[in-house]
Amino acid sequence: MVPELLGTLVAGTWRLQRILGRGGMSTVFAAEGPDGVEVALKLLHPELSGQVEGEERLLREAVAAGRIEHSGAVAVLDSGTSPQGSFLILELLKGETCGAWVRREGPRSPLEVLEVMSQVLSVLVVAHARQVIHRDLKPENLFRLTDGRLKVLDFGLALLLDSANQGYRTRTGLTLGTVPYMAPEQALGRRAEIDGRTDLFSLGATAFRLLTGRHVHEGGNPAEILARMAIQPAPLVASVRADLPACVCALVDHCLAHAQRNRPASAEILLAAVEAAQLELHRTPTLRHPSPTWLDTDEPAPCAEPPKRQQDPTLLDASPLTTPNVDPSPLERTMLIAPALGAPALSALTDHDPATSPAATAHPSKVPWRWFAAVALLTLLFVLAMAARRHRQLEEDERTEPRLLLPPHPAASIEFELHPELPVAPTTQPPHRPVRPFDGSPLRPVGVPPRATRAPAAAHTR
């Protein structure tokens, strides 16, 4: 019935000229007003007109777009009802969606994808600050204008966090969103857990699609893909496209963390990291015009080789992993410090240059003094080690060296330190024994009395 509507007037004002796109709940036409102004008219399918769900979706899109008022979000000019159904009047855009772009030209370069992420994040920063969660970010909802600017489309599934009834009513168990780009908490239907990090996951899945030409999880049917999005961690983007720079891989993998606590804390922090990655890639001129035959070459990327990261950050420690003995890039420094500093402090990190930073110019001798301290410490440790070794050698020599034990000399005397309060016994000297001169008698042991002298025997006479 949609083609039959071409040429008809909607609300007596807008004449439908051609079909721009068709979705599950509405069709977008190019329409012309009475003054010749061309607009885009989103018309709810006739079978959904009058239903609460379809009417609330159009109303929610109008309210969300009115809250954001950002040049990167499509502007809603008017809304109303007609015999053809409920409708919205949107600004008419010239260009193509990012989905059509990647289908037509294939996987995009890292710098092009970073530019897409940067423009989308600038919209999300404002939307999240005003309590609007998009919940349906995907390449088909990102419109690329002919001048390179980007527009975020379709806030029909937006979640208004501060609304009294949370902004929508739906059937029990219904999962809202596009399956290949759903965050795990969204695929599981945990509506209370949906926040700004849900949009960051969808943005990471969109970047994965633009970089690799495939979805995060493939499957034979939507139910299989939905189950994988809910319970299976996303693969590393470097495992699908090995030539990507490490800074880009870190960004996409960070967004695709299975657990919300392991994703960037906010759109502001992720935007700062994206800008740091753009600065890093712009320092490598060869990345500005990448070779279109990257799938057929084995050459490494101009940036540093992607570090070996864990397959699932949620199954292990969530602390960032870095390659040892490698100076972290500006992006890696931003990712490490971001959760602790927050957005205001991160603004100073995006333009950081180690060679010209204030810390390096204000303290030119900071690094040499560190070297001197390290050398002095090593020298002290070496001296202590040598002294301990010498001490052990002396103790070993004392244990193994033979000793000659001599009796004390008779003339040697031993002095004792007596306690002053104790009585001192008088010392007695042995009696003086005079030395007998040698009279020629035979020697005898000391202490043995001499034998009794016998008189000479008398001569016997006969």
C-alpha cells in the first residue's frame, strides 16, 4: 500500500514525492510543502496507527530530538496525524547512511571510522547529559552528508531516564533495538541496567562493522545472534583485521567489553580517547591514504603492533594491560587515567606532546637525576653485597684454620675484675723454697724423699 501513497497529500499540506527508506514501524518519504520546501516525512505504517506502541514511539522521537537540539542530530520540525497515519516532519538530508557507505565501498580506514565515532560521541555527550539514551545506534541510523558531516537518526527507541513512566510501554519480554548492535544487558532485556554505556557498546559494534565489514557476532538467524550478543564476549577487532593500529583496536575493544563496568565510564571520556587516537594517527602520514588492498597484504600497520590483550576483559581482571618496556601512547595514557580523572581533567591529555609538555620543559633535569639515584642505589647494593661476602669468607676461614693450643706460661698472670662490694680474700704466697746447690748426687723426681744412707758394711774377717 505504500507505493499508492505517492502523490497524495498528508494533512492537506505535504505531498509525498518518493520513498527514502522503510523500517519496521514507519516509512520515510521525501515530501514537498506548499512553498516548495522539501522535507522528510516519517509516516507510521497504517496497521500500527492508533496503537499505543507506535504512537508513543513517534512521540518519544519528537521529545528526544527537542531535548537534544544538537546540530549532529536530525531536527524534528513538526508532528501530527492524518488519514494516512501519524507522522513526523524532519529535515531532508542529502547523502547516504553509513550502512550504505560500507556496503558500497567496503571496510573503511581507521581515520574515517574515528571521525564517525567523534561526531556521534559529540551528540551522545549532550543526549546523555539530558537523560536521553538512544538504544538503537547502528550504521543505518548514522547519516553521512555530502560535506562529510554526520547526523544521528531515529530517536524512536530512545529511553528518557527522567520520565515518570520511563518513556515507553511495551509488551512483556519484548527486546527493543537492532540485534547485531545490542549490548548484553539490552539483549537480556535488563531494562533497569541500560544507561549511557549501552550506547557506547552499540557505537563500538558500529565501528567494528565499519572497520571489518562484518558484525560482531554472525549467526544463521536473529535468535542465534541475539543469544550470542547476550552471553558471548565480542572478539578482538585485531583478530578479524590484523592491520589495524593498536590505538584503534584498544578503543573498539574497550567499547565492546561484555560487562558495563569495563567499558568507558561516559561519552566524554571516550570522546577524549578518540581525539587522542586521531592525533596519534595524524602523526603518521601513511595512514591518511591507506591502501585499499589491506586484505591481501601482510604488512604491519604503521602504528605500533597491537598488544596481546585478553580475549574477554570481564572474565579476568579489568585493569588495563600494557606491553612491558614500551612507552604508552597518548591514547593508552588516556585510557589508563580516564576512569580516575573524569572528563574535565582529560581535556589536558588530548593535546599532550611528551617533547613539549610543561612538565618536560619546567624540569629538564628530572630524568638525569633519576638515573643518578638509580646508579647510586646500585653501587650501594654492590658494596653491601661485597662486604657481606667478605664477612662470610672470614668466618669460614676461622672455622677451618688449625690452631696450636699451648699451656699457659708459668709467669703469666690472670687479672680478674672484682665486684667492689664483695670481700676480697687475702692472697697467700707459697713458701719460699731455697734452691739447693747441686752436690753431685743423682737426680730424683721432685717430692720423693732421698733414700736412707747405709753405712758401709764391715769387713768380714776370717
